Amino acid sequence: MKKVPERRGAWEGFFGVAVVPTVVGFLVAAQPIKAQSDFSVLRINEVLADNESQPPADKTGAFQDLVEIYNSGDQTLSLSSLALSETPDADPPNDSHVKAFPSGTTIEPKGFVVVMFTGKKDTPGDCQTELNLGVTRDGAEPITLWAPVGSNGKRAILDQVWIPPLPTDVSFGRFPDGAGPAPVKVEETYEAFRFYPPGATSFGVCDTVCIASESPCKGAPNGPGGNIAPSVNRASHSSNHPAAGEAVNLVASVEDDKPPTPEAIRSVRIQYSLNGATQPDIEMAYDEASGVQKDSTGLRPLKRWTLWKGSIPGQPRDTKVEFKFVVEDKEGLIGQDPGVLCPRGVGPCDHLGLPGPDCLKAPDPSLQFLLCDVSFRYVVGYEPNEVLGGLVINEIMATQTKTIRDGLDYDDYVELYNGSEVAIDLAGLWLSDRPFQPQGWKFPDGSRIEAGAYLLVWTDDDGGQCPRPPSRLDDGQKCPDPTDSSLDSYHTNFALDSSRDQIYIFDRVENGHGVVHGFEFELQLPDVALALIPNGERSGTFQAGPGSPGASNPEVPFRRGDSNGDCGANLTDAIFTLRFLFQGGDTPKCKDAADTDDNGRVEITDAIYLLNYLFQGGPDIPLPGESVPGLDPTPDTLEACEGPGCT
């Protein structure tokens, strides 16, 4: 007997077949299957970190940092879920530097998208791919392309490229387009990337008409690259105020797009003059023993340089020496330091025409003046006169967070001290953080320091912004200059570098810009001052300690780790500390010295710390350390004490 179905749906009963599944299957089959996008085909293809003139310009006509993305695949991809950053990772606080592409940004197969790093918030619908990012030109940052946010709430790296130090208008790009792996291993970067000098950069042009879902800046294929000029910079020197007959030994560092060895570098020379008379060039010798140098910190992994040595012969007293470094590669391209020299009698000048004198007008009115510098210079056998001989740099604070405020900020400062018996007119004297470029920042008319007085100068890069009072306020210009001699308020047009820098007082131009006083320093920790000990003594030494701006420097140097006062940190000091703590032994005469781990207490951890340092390769003894007496840079409850007078 035929079995009758218990129930059928309306469509099934009408046609006598199971129509619904068939219809549903047809509808599903009719829809295109959307495969997951393969973003692994994307590459960071070209980067321009310091763009002053290379196209494309933005919609306002300004030139921005540029990053080009290349799609090596065969499908159009949406970039809206991806992101870029100038950081190597996305962990806090760097995740705030990860910026998503604007909505609707797409990239065609074998196509390009150019992103402008404007350093300002993108305006939706402005028909340009812009991100609030910037690229440093010194090689301290990578460009990272990030995948969409995953189920764990994080992004994975699609591509990452470290950028070498790049000159203005020089880009760094893959050749051929998309060449090499992603991410790129640092040691393989130069295999896939080339340098593109001005005129050879290839970011294409931007369409003037905005088409929905398309980037108006579509980039262009990269060529084989080209040669860029080598660069040279002063690395070190023996003196910037030599005595009569004393030679000045100079070391220059050279960088190039190729390893900067004699195979690529034709010559490095010192060009110099004596009292304005040009002398024969001095050939500098390649320091073969040092070889190609690399950044040991890893902060700039693609930076590489070589060292070259030469000497300017000793000269008679009062000789005015001017010089510059010149490097030439095998292709004949030349670099020099200082870079753009002013005509004689002009400058140095920044874009605002400061500090002068007689700066040259720029063809571009937005710049106001031509940027130029003067030759390196020094005067032989200079000695400050009797009054200026009492003027010294007494304290240096290159980075601070709590010592003394400059208004609302904690800025770098230097403290001057007048140890003479009369007031000193400072007008026309100069402060500079460059040993052979005296004309850094000039004390204005009315500047003075009383006898026995202290004077703070804020090295905060706020000075020299524009004249007082400002005749007009340009966009982004800091006005007016906060320097006001009537209020003893002084602000330089440079800031100190806490990792390594120098500060000098230079005499007036009529005295050849002789060095009145100065000091060069290495790494300086926050809120740790370099204080002249004894206070105001020109022949004294700079020692690390707490800042005392506007007051005498405390003279309580000691050697940390030297608990028994034998002028060194050794096993006997650990034994001395243990006997003091547990066997009723003698009390350390200087408990700050016995506080080896610098935690503000004398306890068993000090002996352990010292033993680890001596025998287990443990960390160094905190400042002032065991070798050179110094001040305690760390506030604590231990009484200030002086060491046993070791030399």
C-alpha cells in the first residue's frame, strides 16, 4: 500500500516536489562567494621622511612625509581595516601611534596607494589618504603595516621596514616593486631597497577629481634608484681652544648610500684658512681599525658610518682658524660640514633670519630668509680678560622633571656664576652647544650678572623665535621671544641633548669668539645636575648630583661602595659593612658611600650588591660610582658626607 506523507508545505504540495530547498540552494549559489582578503601581498614600497619639494604635494600645495603601499596580488583590496604606524610594535603607549586607513581606501592589483603623513588629524571626505603620523629622518623608526584587528583584539604585522637616516628629499624604496620579504629583516633591508635622490622619487601625482572608493594618489613604479651624495660630520676633537703651537686633532664621521669605506669614498678633506688666507687641504685618513661603525644601541639599526682622522697644525697665538670638512664619493658627489655656508660676513641665519647679521632674503616669502651657516672656527691661545675670567658655567641640567620650573614646564637650564668682584656685561657674549660654532645664541643688550651672583639661562629652544614685540604672528611661530633682560629671563634657541652634548660661553666677535668657559658631557639622567666643584672654580671638575639652581654647589663628593674609606670598592668594603651590621664593627664614616645599592639605607643588600658587582658581573655601582668622587644624585635620609679625600 502506498504511504501518504503526513504533511506537505504549500509550495511542495503545489508542485509535488520539495521545492523550498531547491530554491534556497539556487539563491545561495547565485551569490558571489567572498573569500577572505589576502593582505600578505601588500608591501611598504617607498618612504620619504623629509619632504621639502618632491611630488605629490597635498591639496594645499604643501609637501608631506610620504609612504607608498604596493599590492603585488591579483585582487583589489580594501585597506579600511588596516593601519600604519611609525613604531615597531602596538603595545602601550605605541598603540596610540597606530592609525587606521581612512574608510573607503582601496588598492588595485599591481597598484599603489600613497599615504601622506601630515602629523594632523585627517578630515573625512577631503579626498586624500592622510594619517596623523610623521616619519623621523634619523633612522630611529620603522614603518609598520598592520593587519585587521583579530579576535584577540590585537593587530598582527603585515610588513615592517626600518628606514636608514635619509637626507632631505631622498626616498628609500623597494626595487623591483614589492621585492623582498615582509616584514623585512634589518640585515636584509639593503638587498631589497634602494635610495632615490631628488627627482628620482616615484610617488606619482594625485588626481584632481575625487572618485568614491579610490585613492587620488596612486603612486608609480620604482626605478633602479640612484647615487646620493655622502655626508660628513664632526665626530670629535682634541680642543676648540688650543694653546699657541698646539695642533687640533679632528675626527669626522662619513655616511653614504653604500658602505662608506675607501672603495666608495674618494677622499675626506679639511679645508681651512688662517686669518682669512686659504691653506692647502688636509687629507684625512680612514680609520681602518675601527671599520664600518653601527649603532650598538639598536635604536637606529640601519645607520652605518666610518671614521676619518686629520689634524690642523699648531698656530701662533691669536690666529683665527676657519675650517670645514669635505667628502667626495667615487662618482664625484660632494658633501660638507657645515652644509650650506653663508657668504662671508653673513649669518648664520635660520629661516626667520636669526641670529644674523645681515641674513639673505629667501625667494620663498614663507621662509623669510635663507638658511645658512658659517665655517667652523676657533682662535688660538685665547685667554679671557680678568673680568670674564670670573665667569663660568656652574651647573648644567640637561633633562629634568621636578627640580625647578620655567613657568609651567621643567626645561633644561645652565647656571652661570660670576666669581669676579665686579658686575659683568653679558651683552654680545654667546652661548652655544656646538664647540666650533660660537654664534648659537647671543645675550641681548642690557644683559648682566652681578658680582658673586648666579644667573639661570633656560636652554629650552624657546628663544630667538621672533623679535620683541612681534610685528606679525605667522602660523606655528612662537612669539614673542620670552627672553627679557630687564627680568633676568633668558631663553636660548637650542635645547640640550641629555644623551651627549656640550655647552660653551664664547666671547664677542671682536675678540674672535674665544672660549670663555665650557664643558662636554655624556649621558645625563633626569634631575641629576652636573655641578662645578668647588663652586665657581674654573679649574674645578663637574660632578653629578642634585641640582642647586641659583645657589652654591654643595661640596660633598664621595665614592659609592667605599664603606671603609680606602679609596676603592673591593672585598674589604663588603666585609666592613657586614661587620658593622652584625658584629658591632666600626660605623662607616660616610654612610652614603656604604649605601652601595643607593636605596637610602645601609643594610645587607649593600654587601650583596657589591659582591655581585665584584665577582658575578652584576650591575655597575650607581652614581657617583667607585672611580671618581661625586655628589649623591638621589635624595635620601642619609646625611651628606665627604669621602676621605682620595684623588
